[in-house]
Amino acid sequence: METKEALFEYVLRIGDDSLILGHRVSEWCGHGPILEEDIALTNIALDLIGQATNLLDYAGQLEGKGRDGDALAFLRYDREYKNLLLVEQTNGDFGKTILRQFLFDAYRTLLLTRLSKSTDEQLSAIAVKSLKETKYHLKHSSEWVIRLGDGTEDSHSRIQSSLDALWKYTDEIFFANEVDALLEKEGIIPSMEGIKNEWTFFVSDIFAEAGLVIPTNNWKQEGGRTGRHTEHLGYLLAELQYMQRAYPDMKW
Amino acid sequence: MKDLNIQELERRFQEKIDNDIKIEPRDWMPEEYRQTLIRQISQHAHSEIVGMLPEGNWITRAPNLRRKAVLLAKVQDEAGHGLYLYSAVETLGADREQTIDDLHTGKAKYSSIFNYPTTSWADMGAIGWLVDGAAIMNQVPLCRCSYGPYARAMVRVCKEESFHQRQGFEIISLLAQGTPEQKEMAQDALNRFWWPALMMFGPNDAESPNTLQSMKWKIKRLTNDELRQQFVDVTVPQAHMIGLTIPDKDLKFNEETGHYDFGVIDWAEFWEVVKGNGPCNKERVDARRKAKEDGQWVRDAAMAYAEKRKIQKAS
Amino acid sequence: MSNKEWPLWEVFIRSKQGLNHKHVGSLRAADSKMAVENARDVYTRRSEGISIWVVESNNVFASDPSEADSLFEPADSKAYRHPLFYDVPDGISHM
Ligand SMILES: [Fe+2]
Ligand SMILES: [Fe+2]
Ligand SMILES: [Fe+2]
């Protein structure tokens, strides 16, 4: 595998994470638990859509087949999406949305911090910009995890059950294969090992403060990074791609 | 000072208004002025919030990333507008959540335009162009409204609105110049939204008994019919320019008056929609009520957490 | 269900370095941290600010507008507090 090819695959993965999670969070717009939080969630969705645009445009450039960010976002088949299973999970209640966001933000902040120093200039530039946004998302989501965990009995049990439901998707965050090995060797991306250790420390800390218990079940789900998804992605893509599929080759 | 009789207070109040001096929250004001403002501003706030729904309907189906981001930012702005306005309502001693509950029980009204369904992407264009366009026309004069907090909120809102109309016009003009399917989609959206947009300015002046008092108090600066005419006059040429047809066979430029004459609005439909019989009244209010009910545990949790922290800090 | 609403906060924004914080409106938040974050999302979406203050509304104490005459009018008659009250002879500068 060539570096460029590997980098295309890698940028697609993290671009798809932003795209799919941004889509999910945008579903909240107009339905948030209070007006102020509605606005906050939409800001997060906007940041993620912006990151997806930058990353997928770059992926298209790397691929060199004339596809831009839109072509990649709207015109692939489900098996070609490389996002984490975690981010395609449905919103559920506000607690589940926040917990999904928190697990992702914690990983993404650690990743972007390192990618800011990537030897690939464009990737590093995107990372620098995204990091500022993502740090804020993490502040927002971790504060809410603590509030809900340590709020009322009801909120505690709700967010605990979301943690129980989502935990099985966390192992995949640290997925790495030959793509990563090659890029890591060239200093383009960091090692997942270091990120995993820091992530585990960080989330355990917040969960302790929130009074939440990490599930002990160790049977994990993965597949997103290789295009094997849960049932939820298909429905998401049906909406996301509706216009482009129903009215092909038009300008909007 | 404190024992001025009510007539004297009212006289001074009206004098201030006549001299374009703003009324501020803690100033003396007639009870009817306060109540009228609470009703008008909260209705306006509800319209912003309910107005998020028909457009929110297309966020997940926007045709490309740029449109998705623009639409998200636009709908988010409407949430902001609602918030600025609720914030103005609260300065009058009304409680935001109470006024929202009035919306949910059907006691409070909101702009009837949002009870129409958004069935195609072109509706995002039609809404931005026509609905935000009509809203701007309504709102610009309100920046000079006599009540300070309302006027200041409107200044902020109007600044943000101008991008809304432009993004809508951009969407619809692109479609109007696109493929036959797109053009048809654009015309269809205009056909469905034109008349409801004209209804946004409210009943004819003759049927609008409160207008006189509201104008005297300067919480309304132009009448419904004046605003509607302004809207028709600026919008018709825009439609022509992009090659769309206004669905009104009586529409004609009147050389004498310098204005467009237009057909008769179906007021029966208007009142039915106001009464709750529009195509989406129930869906809209249900969606807002559901959001509030589903969020109750979240708001309670945050409050409980904040209280625990306060106690912890104190001890 | 506690049904206790989040308190109201007044928001002040410094639009750029060197200017005062200015009142821009209010919002609801459960605690001060959240109030600052909500203010950021509600009132600075278009880069309107570089610094935020929030004050719980019930901690704001205001003067009584019906006493405005006795509070503020006495200052009107004290023109000697303003520099233009004084004549400076021609030829004197830097004063
Ligand atoms: Fe608005
Ligand atoms: Fe509006
Ligand atoms: Fe708008």
C-alpha cells in the first residue's frame, strides 16, 4: 500500500466520524431539552459538519479521482463508510447523546492534539482548527456527564444504562491495522496505544466523579472501520443521501 | 412623587412615547400596555421556536454539506431569536416557562405560516425568501418600538435575519434556473407558500381592532395592510427576475398608485389555521411539548446537581 | 419531579479588548459554568465577544425609576464638574 492510499483511507475514517456524528447531533435541532441546550447542541453539530467538510474534501484530494467532500459524503454505499459504530448509534434520550459525545470527544481531543503535529501539513492544519472546537465539546459533554450522573436518582440510572449500552463500542475507537502501521511509521499519525491509555484514565476519572460504573463485560463490537456497520447506519444514509439519490447530478 | 394619580401617570407615559423616549422595564406603564406587550412578544417568541420545526424537518436531508451547515445555522438562529424575545418578555414580569406552557396548551398563538408542511427541498428556499422576508418586513419597524428591551432584541434579530432571506433566495433561484424537475419544485413551493406568506401580516386593517391602540403606543409602527403591500411590491419583481410565477391571476402593477394590486386572501383558511385546523398545527405543538416533557429529567438533574454543589461549597 | 426552573442570568459581553462589558440580555442556566457556556452559544455566535460575565438576575439591585428626579437631577445643576465650565485664556494650550 502506498502512503497516499493509506492516508486517504485514514482521513476518510475520521471524516466519516465527523459526518455521521454531526448528522446524529443535528437531529436534535428544534427538540433539545431546553432552548439554551438546543443551541449548544446545534453548535456542536455545526462544528462536526465543518470538520467533515474539511476532512472529506481532503480525502477526495488524496484519492485523486475527482471526488470532492460532497461526492464522498453523499454518494457511497454503506460498506464504504468507515466511521466508528459508536457514532452511528441512535440519539436515544439526551443522556445517551451526551454519553456518546463524551466517549467520542475524549478520544477525538487526544487524537487531534497529536495530529496537530502530524508531518502531513494539511492534516495538521485541519487538526489545529478542529482541536479548538473539540476541546470545547469535551468540556460541554464531560460537565453534562457529571451533572446527569450526580444529579437525580432518575438521571443517574438513565445515564448509567446508556453507559452500559454504549460501552461495547468503545474498544473499536482504538482500532488499528496496516493503514495505521504505515502512517505511524512516517510520523503522519500517532500510535493508538498512547491514546488508549490516556483515554482510559480520563474517562475513568470523569465517570468516578459522576458516580458511574464502567461495565465489566468485555465482549466488544467492531466493524465500522472496515465498513461493517450496525443496522442504524442504513436508515441514516437513506435520509442523508435522499436528495442526491432521488435527483442525481444536479446542483443545489 | 409616589402618589401621582393614574391619569397623570398615563399622561406622562403617553408623553414619553410621543417624544420617542423608550419605556424601560421598571418604568411605570399602564397594565394594558404591559399585557399587550407580553402577548405580542411571547407570540413572536413562540413563532421563532415553532418556526424551527418546518425547516428542521430538512436538516438531515439537505442535499450537500454547505446547505446542511447553512440550514443548521439558520434554524439555530431562530432558537436564538426565540431566546432574545423570551428574555424581553421576562423583563415585563412574565415567566418564560409559563408562557411556553400557554403555547403547549393552545392558549397562546404563533404565526400560522408554520402550520404548513415542508414537503420538498425547495420549501427551504421558499421559506427563507418569503417567510423570513415577510418577517423582516414586520420586524424592521419594531426596532423602533417604544419598549426598550423589545426594540433592542429586534435590532439583534434583524441583524441576523438578513442572511436568512438571502440563503433562501439563493436556494430557490438556483432551482428556478436548474433542471426541469428543479424548476417545477421551485414553482410548486412558491405556489404553496405565497398565500400563507401574505397572511403572515395578519387580518386586514378593518378587521384588526387593536391596531389603533398599538400604533398609539408605538408597539406597532405600520399597519398590517401597509406591510403586506410593501412585501408584495418588493417580492413580485424578485419572482419575475428568477422566472417564477406568482400564483395570483389578479396580480397587476397599478400605474396610478405605483403599487401591485393583488387578489383577495382566503381569510376563511387563515382563521381556520389560526383556530388549529391547519395541516400541521397538532404536529408542531406536539413536537414542542414533547421536547419540553422529554427534557424535564435533564433540567431537574442539572438543578439538583447545582443545588448539591452549592450546599457542598457552603459547608 | 422538582419542577424547579433554572434561574435567570443576566449576560454581559466585552466585544473587544479595551471596551466595557455591556449588557446583552438574559438566559436560563442551572449553574454559573453552564450560564457562561450558554451565553457563549447564545450571544457570541457571530464573534460578538471576547469575554463574558454572567450575574444571577436576582443579585442585580436597581435604582427606582420613580426616584430618578432626586437621584439624577441634582447633578444637572453642577456644571462646574465639566471642563467647558471654565474659560481658558487664548494662547494657553495643553489644558
Ligand atoms: Fe427569526
Ligand atoms: Fe422572526
Ligand atoms: Fe429567520
